[in-house]
Amino acid sequence: MKALKWVSTEPIKKQEKIGRNMPCWCGSGRKYKQCHEAFDRKIDRFAFMGHEVPTRDLLKMEEDVQKCRESARINMAALDAVAEAIRPGMNTLEIDKIVYDVTTKMGGIPAPLDYEGYPFSVCTSVNDQVCHGFPSEDVILKEGDIVNVDCSTILDGYFSDSSRMFMIGEVAPEVKRLVEVTLECVEIGVKAVKPWGFLGDMAEQVHKHAEANGYSVVKEIGGHGVGFEFHEEPWVSYVSNAGEDMLIVPGMMFTIEPMVNMGKADIYTNEDNGWEVHTKDGKPSAQWEYQIFVREDGVEVISH
Ligand code: MF3
Ligand code: CO
């Protein structure tokens, strides 16, 4: 998502007060004191210690998660269809058409289309493009290219979002390695997400792995909460460190989508269209994106 950072330090206790015998805010129908009261108190203690904490409107209940899974089924089907079709000589507008057709045939809406003026159904970012690449008839994929296809779907008002890298034909070994290490970064990041830990615990593992391989991680553009909206709180950094950023609690859904550069971390945005982001040094950049849900007992990957 775009380079915005918004945070919440609003403790849960400053949200709507609920009597202990009143129905819980989560919609379970149970009394608050038998449902989320202890959970809210636990979050309050972290807020009191000065940590950023999620507000309850971000938390997804089981019915919401099911809706997100159904949205993600379409999202992943669109990416699978791209994987089947992608080949040297294809232009990236053909990828846009595949994503539009698969998504709408399955009853979904491509979330990027008209999102803040974005004019396509998908982002296709080639080689030195970091993200938000415009599909185009003039961008013809050739042997040795790498391309990120970033797909997002709305179904019944629920959002899914994930992206994959594709390597076109034979790719130079050092570029292939960038693609592989970036996927490892995401998988290491998923493993580092623990309820009652912090987003920074995950971010530290992600950028350490990238840096250990000689790469850099983009600072200005991060991940995001997702599910009820395309982009909701929290903004998710992959350059912060353990113990920093928002507390992770069960019910949170967000993306892990670091942009990993082979060279320097610096980027610039195409001024003509205001969207397409490139590396300043012209070296390749890779990104994979997983949408994850945090449960009491671990993490569920919703879209990949
Ligand atoms: N899919 C991107 C993300 O992972 C967002 C793209 S914004 C768009 O957050 F408008 F370009 F679609
Ligand atoms: Co995203």
C-alpha cells in the first residue's frame, strides 16, 4: 500500500464502555464478563505501558474469517490462472484481463480497480519496479524478467490480498536468488508472528534475513491490516525491530509483503502517473505477499 503511516495508541478502555453483564462487543451474545473482558484488560495493560494496541473494530470474528477465506479463494484462483498463462512474449495487460475475468466470473470484484484512482485490476511490477506497476500492452515479458503480480479481491464486502513473483524463462542466478530469499523472508515473518508479541518481532526477522543475504528492505511502503477494508490499520513495517510497533492480538488480520531490493533501499515514484514505484539504482526488486490471520494458537495464512 502507499506510503502512509497511521497508528493507534487509543487504549481499548477509551472505547465504548460495556457493563460486565452486558452482551460482549464481539457479537457472541455472551455476557461481556464471560467473553472479552479479560482480553480487553490484557490489551489495556500493554497500552498503559505505552505500546500501540489495536482497536476492537479491527478484530475479525470466525464468521468474518470465513468470508475472507471465500474472498481469498477467488484471489488465489486468479493468481493460479496467471501462473498457468504467463510466458515470454506476453504483455502485462493480458495479465490484467486474466485477473479481471477470473475474479468477476467467480463473483468477486478486483479491489484495485478505481481504488484511489488506480486504473487497473491488478499490479504487475517488472524487474526494477518495486510495486504498483501498471499493466500495459507495451510491457512485453521477456526471458530473464521477474514480475510481481499483486492481486486483491472483494467478495461480499470482504477483502483478500496476496502477491507472487513469476520468473520468465531462464532468469540469472543472482536474480532467482533474490526472488527465493524474498519468499523466505515472508515465511520467516509468518513464523515470527505470535499473539501477544509485536509487529516489530516479525519485521526484525524479515529484514535480518534480507540483509544477511546482502539485500535491503524498502522503508516507505509497508503492509497493512486487511479484511473489512482493502487497507486498514495497522500500517506494517518490515524494517522495525523486536518489541516495536503494534501489539499483535488474536483476531488481527494483516499482510506480510516486504519489498526486497537487490541493491539500495531507495525508491522513487513515477511522477507522470503517481503510482509506479522503482528502485533508484535501477536494480531489481522482489515482493511476495501473504494475508494472515492471528489466532490464540497460531497463525492462519488466508491468501498467498
Ligand atoms: N495490492 C497492494 C497491496 O498489497 C495495493 C495496491 S493499491 C492499488 O497493498 F491501488 F494499486 F491496487
Ligand atoms: Co497488500
